[in-house]
Amino acid sequence: METTQAASEAAHAGASKRPIYYVWITLVVITGFETFLAYQGLELKVMLGILMTLSIIKASLIVAYFMHLRYERRNLVLTLMPAMLWVIAMLFMFFPDSIRLYELRPK
């Protein structure tokens, strides 16, 4: 147990900050692209699909690098993946309702 904990601490301590900066720049670029998409005249379903995909990518990067899940044991990662898939499935389950409510609004 101690060797695993020591190896984990060594991985955290020895990690360079370069990947963190790359991830941060990637998040800024994705956010800029999302803002750009918001002002385009795309169809609602297409735009929301793209924005949800980009948000999932951003969330994955944040969890992996800023919450250090990338350096954790594989068991922890495999425990959290079903929860993430459940949340994504629930988003897609309620996605048609949000479009229906949008279309019901008076214009």
C-alpha cells in the first residue's frame, strides 16, 4: 500500500506544468469557439449538439488534469465512467424536451 501511495505522490510531485498550460490553452480555445458558435446562425439542434460535445470534452480535460484523475488508479477511473455515461444519457433523454419547450415559446 505504501509503495503505491509513494509512487502516486512521486507522480504528482514530479509532474511538469507544461501539460497543465497546454490543457488550459485548449480550454480557452474551445471556450472561444463555443462563443463564436453562439453568434452563428446555426440550426438549434446542430448548435446544441456541437456545444454539448465540446462541453463533454472540456469536462473530461478538467477532470483528467485539474482534478488529477489522470494520475489515479485505474479502478477509480473505471468507477467514475459509468456515472459520467449516466449523466450524458440523462442529458440526451431531456434534450428533446428542451427543444419542444423552445418551439412552444411565442415568437
